Amino acid sequence: MTDALRISALTKSFDVGKRLFGPSKAQVRAVQPLTLTVAENETLGIVGESGCGKSTLARMLVGLLPPTSGTIEIAGAALDNADPAVFGRKIQYVFQDPISSLNPRKTIRDILQAPLKHLHRMDGPARAARIREILAAVNLREEFLERYPHEFSGGQAQRIGIARALAADARILILDEPVSALDVSVQAQVLNLLADLKAEFGLTYLFISHDLAVVEAVSDRVAVLYFGSVVEIGSARQVFAAPRHPYTRLLAQSAPVVGRALKAPEGRETELPDPLNPPEGCAFRARCPRAQAICARQSPELTAVGGGVELACFNPLDVAAPDTA
Amino acid sequence: MAGYILKRLLSAIPVLLGITVIVFLIMALIPGDPATAILGSYATPENVEKLNRDLGLDKPLVQQYFIWLGNMLTGDFGTSFALNRPVLDEVLERFNATLVLAGTAFVICSVLGVAAGVVSAAQQYGLADKAITFVVLLGISIPSFFLGMMMILLFSVNLRWFPVSGMWPIYGARDIWALLDHLVLPALALAVVATGVIARLARSAMLEVLRQDFIRTARAKGVPERRVIWGHALRAAMVSIIPVLGIQAGFVLSGAVYIEMVFQWPGVGRMLVDAILKRDILLVQGGVVFVAACYVLFNIAVDVAQSLLDPRIKT
Amino acid sequence: MTAFLKLLARNRLALAGLIVMGLVAGLALVTPILPLADPDVTDTANRFKPPFSEGALLGTDHLGRDLLSRLLHGTRLSLAVGIAAAVVAATLGAAIGIIAGFYGGRTDNVIMRGVDMLMAFPYILLALAIVAALGPGLMNALIAVAAVNIPFFARNIRGITVGIAHKEFVDAARLSGMTDARIILTEVLPNVVPVIVIAMSTTIGWMILETAGLSFLGLGSQPPQADLGSMLGEARSALISNPHTSIVPGAMILIIVMAINLLGDGVRDALDPRLRSGALSRPLPATEVRRKGPVPAHDGEGLLALRDLETRFHVKDRVYKAVGGVSLSVRPGECLGIIGESGSGKSVTALSVMGLVASPPGVITGGAVYYDGQDLIGAPYSTLRRLRGEKVAYIFQDPLATLHPLYTVGDQLIEAIQVHHPVAKSEARARAIDLLKSVRIPNAESRIASYPHEMSGGMRQRVGIAMALANDPDVIIADEPTTALDVTVQAQILAVLDDLRRDRGLAIVFITHDFGVVAQLCDRVAVMYAGRIVEQGRTDEILRAPAHPYTSKLMECVPELGEGRRRLEAIPGLPPLVDRLPDGCAFAERCHRVQPDCRQGELTLEATNDSRKVRCRHPEPITRERAS
């Protein structure tokens, strides 16, 4: 199986305190050197809390942000968005906020036509036929075509966003929190639709979310991000059923679950590290109950620990550690 | 804070240089020969050439600019040919009068405008709101010079409450009461437009703020409504009102030109208009640069006030 | 476009402005063909004739010229110059602003520094300098006025463009294969045009005033040609002896500019979507109450008891029944959960208790809220204010937006104490520090001087909780207090709330959309759908065996950790809009157990046992156990 996406040593830094000329005063690392591959027809889930760099990563993958260093390969070729008309056929993006990702002054037909026109140079009748197919695929009625985005609910708007991504006919979809703005009853509809589309068109997904349960329900593999780095990656079942990294376990235990007593899952410092003044060593050590001397000196590297799991921790939890400690 | 003020002052230097460049370039556009204009009927080719040399006008443009700039930095703004007097002396004297007029008007329009806007927003769609909205509309629609003329007609000529024009009585003591007597009408006429603009802005800023969640929080705490409006809401609204006060100060200063004409106020605006009509270029240049520089400094003061109010601004 | 005209016509003031402007513009257009005297022919024998004289309707000026004719010709000139200046300034300014805003970075920086430089001049100085250079004349005045206004437009439009350029639909357009030029033209411009039109319509009046001003100073139109400004300028010397020569042109300027401003405001109101929906109105100190029916009596149950509460939103001609008859009660030491999706009315229910629903558009139209036996709905504002924060306190969702950005958290806490208790500031301060400690904020003594933006989301929400606790209230209403927070932070906040409730015997009403949160914190729960409670009872019972089909379906929709990769249950369709509720059960359309009788008549909330109530004619079989 070839890899749909291959990311190696990718980083992104943002300037802080820009000046008109000359270098800026400081830099903030949003994404630390990051290496990942997504196999064709796979769903890789990416979980992490706000500020962990997951959206920055997604925007780099679709060429909306230039990486600071590192490489991105899409379907075997280096990312090249010099010609937007070629690039858009390879990879597409589904946005978090379904309403603001649709231009309020365009009809749904105009929105769906744009990729057909600019990426595939289709003529009028061909476009109309293709739009009908796509609408059927995302379960939207054709009468919606002449309406404007504000006339739709969040769930419908997100279907339109997905339809637009489908219209580009790209094999790889980056889904950036596609359901976090939706109510649960609608969220399930959209997640099931995404699963159907994947099976029907043989798509590859990179699914980004802060909701562990959602990620678990849709992903083949899961990568857990903390402070711009992958701390644990492996098959979805394995990572959540038996987390090895203390942060993964903290996440899993924090998610409110019916039938589990309420308790504060950590007593120590709870703030994220200051990105302007990143700590030496492991970024999680200040919150980590298992931190040791080495964690303050050295950053742990992501290493394979067997069972398809890779881990960045000097003192990981045992494989057999119960997830509800 | 001192560091922030210093930083803002330093950042004003390029702006001030930019101002001198713009003024210099605009003046360099002037068609024809200043010397010819100055000499008028005495212009003979020899006289013109001599004067051009004396004024440094035979040198390249860039060199002329730096000479002019260097002279200004040493306080030498040149000599007005029409008044036969150093430009700086004349500008300083006139600017004093403008400052009295515009400063008074600015205080009036800031206080009245903000107060009217707050009342208007708090009573939205109520009687007070409608009355204020109408007066404000009238205020921003009336030319200040026409308003000034009508005020003279009513209050000076018909009612004889105030003097018709000037800054000081022709005879009698030049004390503060005499000044106030002369100041009331022009300052009011000047303040009206800016009051309207500020009131409108303050109203919409207040309406915007009153819908914010933190106002609901204040109410949920049980904060009395008066304090919600004049404390929580106004304070937050000032963040967007203060920059407009800075801009309006420029409009008050601009409006002063008309008011000075109408009320024969011996200010810098009237001086500039006279200088333009007489083609007294050095006086125009000097006056414009001086007033613009003062305005830049004033805007730094506005920024500092803003940073004192809003802790989110990095100082 | 027709909708826009309709909106404009509905605004009576704007319509008046439009009519006056139409008349003036019409007159100006036909001026050359009207039987008027030549405006520039002097007739010194007939100077200063008063208005309504023979042959001169408005009189004559100091040179005996017909004022009516000069007025109309002057109006023509002033209008043309003002509008031309506005169009030039708007076009150039908008172009500069869009380019700076769209490309950002250094392009933006350099352009905006230049604009700032121009704005560093009081505008008239720049105009005077330009006129000084070009020489007096109407055309040069036009250039000067347009030039000094370009920076204002550029800055305004840039701000709007930056906002749009960062919208996700621009990114989407880029991924749809569009080039920058096409994105500017088809994505950005259509969203900026309304702003340009608004800016232009609200500044044309100003431009007319400015050009008139330059002419008044003698720097605009030159004799004998006259616009309204120079007519005034010439009349000034005769102001006292012959005021009519001043009043005529001055009044004309006033009329024109006022009409334009009225029209401009109307255009702004019609084009601004926020103003259009009537959203920009300030909420009253307490929600408006218009109860029609009889006030339901208190049945003595609970410290806080809602009885048939109805809250509606009146937006234009639509009525949204956000809360359609909700009855709830909560006892001391108890935590009651209200769960529902967005639009279910759960937050509006919570805010109605203390009259905090934004009004307009919110109106409480029925029911009662009893606190300690006293009806709060319809209680005078002073009573409501005394109880707010003192007896019933709130915790809100987004802790950044709900704290005042310009006061330190200490000042906000101290105020919360002092508005109800006249204690010294030092005492209030000490109490504030205690409060921060009680919600486990580290270094409370130094944190008290922090501003909200200096804290993390979790810390801010702790401050929000501390503020709610400030006066030891009996009831706390928490409106989705953890929704905006990360899961690890949410777990901590929930733990804090749970401890406080047990330590202090607080009654908590907890609004959420998350069953996991309800399960962990709440003793009882009410499930809301389309403004009504559909099921209510002990949390463990409902979670174990939901009776209402909506509750059971909703629980199945929520993915839970540990169940692996799977297909989720979904509820088909969408919740009904609360301005068009169907007959019968609001959930019938989406229900898997729907029967024909579900779509008729009023459904009541029936008690199934002493603690359980369900609003359903065909509930789930009671024996059904939910595997979890």
C-alpha cells in the first residue's frame, strides 16, 4: 500500500512582534519537528487540546500555511501549490466552522461550481450533472442549489462543505474538527456520511478533533498531539484502551463518561507551557505524575515500542495498565 | 509606562519626517517661480535670479529639502515675505489663539458628545434618544461657518449677548472674562459638528458594548443599572471612543479655519488662508508643518491614554 | 436589490431624505432649462433686493444677481463636486484598502504607514497645502477633498478586508483552484462592496460640506462662477445688513446634507445585516414581562421553582417560542441538570429566572419563578437586582467574554461583594482572596491583580465561579460553564463545582449538552427539546432506562470512549424551528416510535412514578435496559 501523505520533520514557527524590516523579535514554535505517514484509504485521527498545533498542521498540509522546515509529500510527490488548479485536485479541506467556510454572498450552486470550473475546467452541462451526483452523495436536495448559506443549519452547511471538497475529486481529505460545531444528533449524521463517502470513493482522511470518543469512532490509527509534538501514535483501539503515554491517559480519564465518579484527574500544575518560553526536556513533565530527572534534561524521541505503537516518553505506563485507574 | 511613552515618541520621528517630505513635495509642485510671486511688479530677470539664489531655489530638490529641514530643526522656519517677519514667531503667536479656541471646543465636544451618546444608547428608542439623534443629525449636517454666521446674527446682533468678532475687546482690559466673552460663540460653533460625530459614535459603541456578555455578568452580579451603564459599559466603550477623539481633534483643528474666518479670530487657520491667497509659501509650509507636528504629539497622548485604559495593549 | 429598496422605504426618515434629495437633484438637473435669470449677470442698481421682490423670488445679492438662479446653479455645482469627490475617494481608497488588507505582510505594512502619514495631518492642512500648490479653483478643491479622504476609506476598507481575507471561505476558494485576482474579485469584493457603499453614503454629505468650506474660504470656485460655499463666502460681509443673502445658500447646504445623511443612515441600516435583523439594540436591565394568563400558584416545592415558564423572542413579525411552558424545581444541596441541543431553550430557561434574557427581543409571556416562595417574574427591578448574585448567582459559558476585560479580577470580585454588602474595600479584598483560594487558584494574593486576558481559560472560569460564590448564594445557575474548555480543564472545573455543592449545600442548576457531564454531576436531569421538557427524573434512572424516544436516541448518538471504531446511531432530520412548531409532539417528525396520534393535540408531561415524568404518548418500554 502506498502512502497518501508523508510528513517528515515538519515544523512551523510564527513570528511574534513583527517589525517593518529585519527579523522579528521572537518566534513561537507551533509545530515541533513532526513525522507522520498516512496510508492510502486510511483514517488517521489527530487528537489534542487547544494550542497543541493540530490546526496549524492541517493548514500546512493543504498549502494554506508554508512550513518553516521539513517536507510534505502528497501521493508520492512533494507538496507543490504553485498552480492552485493542479494542487486542489490532490488534497482538500473540510473546515471546522461550516457557516464561515461558505461565502455568504454566493449561492450553493456557485460554491459547488467553483472547484469544477477551476480545477476540472468542466463546461456548464457537465458541471450541472456532476453537482447532481455530488448532492445525492451528501444527501442534500437539489432545490438547495439556488439558496444562500445563511438559510442552512450547521449540519446542512457542513454537508455543503463536504460536497465542495468532493467536487474537487481529491483522494485525500483533511477534516479539521468537522463536527465540533454541530449538535450531537447532527454530528452522528455527518460522521456516518463521512464513513459512507470514504467507502464509496476510496478516500483517505486525516481527521482532527479534540473529542477522543469521536476520533476513536472514526479512526484506524490515532496520533496524540501535545504542545506541537506527537506523544503517542498507534491503532485507535490500542491507544485509547491501553494508553502508554501519561498525557494520553490524562485525556482519556478527563472525558466525562456515564457511570464514572467525578474526580479531578490531576492535582499538579495544569497550565500549558508558555510557547514563548518553552521548557527544557519533555513539555508535559510539569503536569506529569511520572516525571523523573531525565525528563527535565532531554526531550523524549518518538520511538516504536511494538504493536504498531510509537511513543515519546522516558517512563511510559505499562501495557497492562488499566485505563480507569 | 515611561518606556512606552518614549517608544511612541521615537516612533513619531519617521512620521514627522514623512510630514515634512509630503509638505515639501506638495510645495515643490507649485507651478511658476516663487521669486516672481514675491517680487510681483518688481520682478526683473536679475532680481528674480538673485532672490532665487538667496532662497536657495537654484539648488537640486533633495539638497533644498535638507537645507529647509536643517533650518527648521534649528528653529529657523524662514521669513514671511508678506509680513516681513520670522515665520516661527508669527505661527507661534497665531497658534496660541487657535489653541485657545480649538482646545475649548474639543473639551466641549468630548464631554457633551460622550455624555449624549451614552444617554442616547441607554434610552435607545426612548424620547431622549430621539431628541439627541435629531439634534446630532442637525449638528453634523450644518456647515460650521454657516452656523457661526447665524449665531452672530442671533446672539450678537439681535440679542447683543456676545461680541460680534475678534478675540479681545478693542478697548478695555484683556482679562479672562473678556476672553471668555469673545470665546463662547466661536467655541460652540466649532464644537457642534464634532459633538455630533462623537455622540453618534459613542452611541453605537455603547450599543455594541451593552450586548456583550460581560454586561450580562455585571447585571447577574446585581450591579445597579446606573453603574452598569456609566461604569462597566462606558469604560469598555471608551476603548473605541478614544481613538475617535484623536481623529476628531484633527477635525476640530480643521474646522477652526472656518470659524476663525467667520469670527475674525486671529488664529493660524486664517493666517494660512491669507498666506495661500498671497502665495506666501514659506509661511504656508511652516504653518502646516508646525500644526501637523503638534497634532502628531497630541495623538501620541491619545495613544498613551488608551494604553492606560486598556491593559490588553502591550506597553 | 428589491429587498434593499423595500427596507429603505420602510425607514420613514430615510424615505424623507430620499424624497428631498430626489427633489433637489431633480431641480439641479433641470436648472439649465428653467426660465431663470442668468446667474452671473450683475445689476448693481438692483442690489440686495429682499426675498419675494418683483422678478426675484429670493431677492438679489450684493451685485444685484438673482439669488434663486444662483442658488440653483450653485446647488448643481456643489452636488456634482461633492459626489465626484466621494466617488473618487471611495474608489481609490477602497482599491488601496483591499490590496493592503488582502495581501497583508509587508505590502500592508508599507501602504498603511503611508496612509498613517497622511492621516497625521489634520485634514484641512493637507487640503490647504494641495490647494496652495495647485492654486485656488473648484477642480483643485475637488482634488484636495478627494485626496484627503482617501486615507479614511483606505483604512476603513482595509480593516474589513483583513477580516474577510482570514475567513475560511477564502481558503476554500484557494483550494478550489482560484487565483488571487479571482479571489479578490469574486470572493472578497462582493463582501466589501456593501461597506464601501455604506462608507460612501455616510460621507457624501461630509464631502459636500468640505468642498463648500474650501469655496467659502475663497479657495474653491472662483467668481463669477459660484457654488453654495462661495455664495456664503461672498455674502459674509453683508451678513448683518442683508442676512438673506447668507441664509439662502446656507439653508440649502443644510437641507442637502441633512437629506443625504438621513438617506445614508437608511442605506447603512438596510445593508448592515446586523442592523437588518434588529440585533443592534441594547438589552434592558431586566427581561420584559408580558404575562397574559393567570399566574400559576406555588406548590411549595423546592427552593427555586419554575412554573409553566414561557419566554418568547419577538423578531420582526416572527415569534420564537424559545421556552414553551417549563416547570422545574431544585432543592438545597441538589444539582439539577438541564440537557438539550442548541435551540432547545435550555439557556433561555436559565436566564429567564433572574430576568437576564436579552430584551428586546426576549419577552417572558407566562408562568412564574418562585424563589423562597416569592415570584420573581414581574417583581420590580429593584427586587430582582437585590437578589441577583446575592441569592441566585450565575456562571456563564465563555469565561473570556463574560469577565470585563478592563477590570482586574480582584476589582470584579470586590464589586460583586460591595454591591450587596457595604463593607470596606480592604475587607472585600480579603474576602476576594479567600474566594480565589476556595476555587483552588494558586497564588491568589498575586492573581487578584491580574486582568482576565492574562489568565488561561480554566483559571478564568474559576474566577467566574468565585464571583458567583461571592455572596454565598443559595442557588447557582451554571450555563454550560465548561463547554468552551478543554477536557482536562473541564474535569477540574467540574470537580471544583461538585466539592462546593457538597461543602456549602448549594442548589445548582447545571445546563449542558453533554450526558457524560450530567451523569457525573447531577442528581436529577430534565431533557429539553424545542422549548419544552420531554423527560425529567433521577439521573441514574434516566440514563439507565430513558423513556422518551428522543432521550434514548440522543444518548445513542453520543460516541463514548472505549467502544472502538463503529457506526454511530443518528437521529434523522433536524429539530423544528420554534417559530413554526408542529401540532402534537415536536419530535414526531424524527421519531422511530411515531404513531398517528403523536401529531395531534397537546402532549402533557405525565408522571410515571414519583420522581419521573415523560411527555410522550408511546414511550420506550420500561424494561428496556441500556447497555453501557
